[in-house]
Amino acid sequence: MAVIARCRSLLAGEPAAGKGKGWAMTILLFFLFPPSITAAQPLAEKGRYIAAAADCVACHTAENGRPFTGGRPFPTPFGTLYSTNITPDGETGIGDYSLEQFRATMRHGKGPHGNLYPAMPYTSYYLVRDDDIEALYRYFMQLPPVENRPPKNRLIFPANLRFGLSFWNWLYFDPEKTLAEPAGKSAEWQRGSYLVNALGHCGECHTPRNFAQAMRFDKRFAGNVLEGWDAVDIRPQSLRRQGWNRAQLRQLLTTGSSERGTLFGEMYRVMQHSLRHLSDDDINAMITFLLDDSEALPERPGNSESAAQNYPGGRGDFIAYCAGCHGRAGSGITQAFAPGMDNNAAIRAARPHNAIAVILRGLPAQRLDRERARAGMPSFHRQLDDARIAELVNFMRAAWSSGGAEVTAEEVARIRHSLEEEGYFSPAH
Amino acid sequence: MASLSISMKVNGETVGPMDIPEYTSMLDFLQEYLNLTGTKLGCGIGVCRACEVIVEDDNGGLQTLRTCINNVGRFNGSNVTTVEGHAQRNADGKIESLSPVQEAFLRHFSFQCGWCTPGFVNAATVLIERLKKNPVAKDKIEATIDESLGKHICRCTGYVRYFHAVRDVIESTPGLVKEGD
């Protein structure tokens, strides 16, 4: 309104009305539709989608905080990091960044104020294409600026010295590498590879890390334990072995649950903030990349009779503790209440970590919206000791999967110990 | 269907050994085999906690367990208290006096239809027993009640009267509240 009033006064002060009107109209139009913004609008819209695919909001938002204003804590072996405010506030956000600076931050972890910690996944984002970076930049720059200064990082020496990260980058980060584009793969596969490797930065959680917390590219996507959960092996062979098909993966990635298994922990939030907002084409592309074009492996179901013979205590505990919800013979009682264990990916996985950790920790109830909510699961770390959990998991794996190596009580004890150390057992049962 | 040989203590009396089909829920076992119909089936999926009973753990501490989602095998060999086990009875089994929690629920008109009451009685009793060992600070009473009873669902009275009754028991029983911190 102020703009219009100003134009009106200009109009009134101009004697040659006709000529002045045209001039004033130009100013009016300029104020109402600045050329830079009109050109940037579709780009910003594209940027919103890219931001969803890159899941920026999950890390750059504190619990119950305003989106993109930062402050979410990230506990690392070297101390606690806090995500930054990425709204275009000049003082506390990224309002002063040029496109060039934004690009350097995203791609190389080189912010205008120094090196970024690799908690910011520039180790994946360096693969993001130029046009996508620009779209992201336009999107963030047109967000409302919010003044919010996240808490200061609390890191131990020498990790608290940002210049040391140059050395880290020199050792572990090679931004000259480009995304592999094997000739034999379809365009859909290539798009999926870009979404998974670059924007989705899936490898940041699903790839094992070395002692300096750098991803081990020789084991890309082979899985990694984070926050007490196994961010599972997502290599095609592993997914195939667990029996995943396209329809089940699509359902899992867009709703958080499927007959083959459910998402929990951080991955549930990835679905909530990112995956379910992606187009069908992009989800399909990711699935094509994840399952690769490899053949489906023949089903090798377990044998519940021999499992019952080999692990009678495990079977007894399954009936006494689990079957009330997970159904007779592990068939489950609806996905929303208690999914079946007889075709569950966590039971079928080569690594038993999640099967054990879920029993020990339980799972919180999840509520995506009115119609898509799931019941939680109680924790059993007080009720079942290591030997019984080992036998229970062995029974389930033998009965309903092609079986992996036998779980020992020591393995359960190790997982219990680390979960306890990291404070993942709730005080109330 | 395979059976389990079940024996346990229920309200102080030894039950079994008796052969029970292994997939029998504890709730069905109480109702159909022991004729203890005070424990109620509410939601049947472990949410409402109307079906909770008290089980003594290995250290003599008490905990509540839901009987709709746990099968009878989980309770084998344990010491169980249901809502029928709180009142003092004479030699003929006639009720002489109710427990303090039960009295308080009556005095405060805590329930109307009474379906959720067995769960509330058991959970509140476990809370009181816990406070006898570890008294609660005065300013933590509300939070402590919420922690113990907050997940119980009642569709009649809106919880307030249950909370008032439990607070009343905590405040009027000597030794449950500690001064300071």
C-alpha cells in the first residue's frame, strides 16, 4: 500500500498527466513485480522441491522449532554440534550469502565464516548439480528471514578448531570426483542414483564410517549403527535377500510401513519430511537404483518346525511375550497395530542388530496423520535377559528367514550395553 | 494345539499346575479358567490398560502388566494380584474392608461405569507401594501420578477424580511424601 501511495503522490505532482502516468506505472509495476523475483519464482518453486529431496528441514530445525532456523543438536564422538539457521536473516542466517558462497558451502563445506563440520553432508552434496544449487539458493533467499542464533557448538580439542577441517577434507574429501554414470544403466537408474547419492545423501547414514567419522567408500551403503539403530545395508543384494520388491519399497518410503517392515528412528522422519513429498517418478527412480536391475533372489523361507525344535525357549517366549500382538505364528495383527514377523526385513537381515534393539528398546507410537498411525511397542530390556533375547531372535530368524549366523547372548549383551551407555532405555517400562 | 503346564500364585492362592492351550491370553485365563471376571477387556490391543494386573518381579518389586496382549505363558510361575485381591476378606471370603486406594476411588466418585477401574486400582496400588520404598517430593506428586496413571484410558469421568483420589491417598498415608527437594 505504501508503494501505491507513493506512486499516487508522484502522479499528483506530475503536470503532464499522460506521460507521467506511464512513467509512474513503470515504477508501480517495478515495485509490484520486481523483475528479479518474477524470474526467480519458478526457480524458487523448484528449489522447494529440491530442499525436500535433500531433506534440509530435518536437520536445520530444532525440536518444536521454526523450520530452517537451526538449533538441532548433533551428538558426535567429539562433542555436540548444532545445526545453523538457514533462513535469509543477515545477522544469524544466510542472508548475506552470494550464490557463489552458497555453492561453496553446499559443495565444499567452505562457509563465508570458515570450514563447516562434515555433519553438514557436503560430502554428498558436492554431487548436486549447478541448476539445483541455484534453485535451492533462490528458494532459501525468498523465505521469511528469522532471527535465531542456535547454541554454540561444544566440541573437544582439537575438533573445536575449524581450520583442522582443511586437513580432514584433504584426507577424506575429494570433490573432484563425479557421480558414476555407468553406460549400461537406464535414465531412470541414473536419476535414482543422483537422488540417492547426491540430494538424498542416503550414504551419510547408510555407509560405515572410519575413526575420523569419514564415510568408507569401499563399503558404500553397507549399513552403519547410528543412534542405537542399524541404518541398514541398502545395497541391492541385501534388499533382495530380505525379499523387498518395488511395491513394498514404494509403500515403505512413502508411508513408513509395509508388509515387509516399517521405518523407525531417524528414517521415519526422513519419510515424513522428504520422501513422501517426492514425485512418483522420483520415488520410482530411487527404487530402480536401490534394487538395481538385479534379479529377484529365490525365496528361502525359514522352517518353523525345526526352529521350534532348536529353540524351544525362544518359541515359548515368542508365544508368551510377542504373539499377543504379533499374532499366531508371527503373522501379525494389521500393519498399524503389530506387523507380521514372518516376512519382516529386520528378522531377515544378515545383521540382527535391529531385531535385538527393537526388543530391548521398544518403539514409540507414530502418527503421520489421522488415518495413518501406528501403535508403539513396549521395551523388554527389564523382562528378558541376554540369553532369552538371543534365543528368541534365533527362533524368529530360523522360523521365518533364510537364517543368518546364530545370535549369541554376548552379542545381545554388547548391544544392550551400548544402548544403555548412550541412554536409549526409557526410565519407565 | 499345544498346551502349557501352568502354575502361578493368584491373589495369594496357588493355581495349577493345569494344562492350558499355549495361545490363551492371560485375560482369558483369568476369566475362563479361574472365574476371576474383575479384570476387564477394553481395547484388546494394549492401549487402554483396563486389563492391567499386578505382577511381583524377581526383586519383590511390583509392576503392572497388560493381560490382553500377554499370553498366559508370560505369567507362569509368577505372583499375580488382580482387582479381586486387594480387599480384606474374612474366613468365608466376605469382604471386610477395601484397600485405601479402593476406598479413595469410592470416596472421590472416581468412576462411573467402572470398566477401567481394575486397571486404575492396580496401577495406583503399585504406585503407592513404590512410594512406600521411595517417597516422592511434595512438588513432584502430580508428575508422579501422571507417570503411573497417565496412559490409562477412562471414558466417563475425565481422570480428574482418579487423580484427586490418588493424591489424597499419597498425602494422607504417612511416609509417602518427603520434605524438601
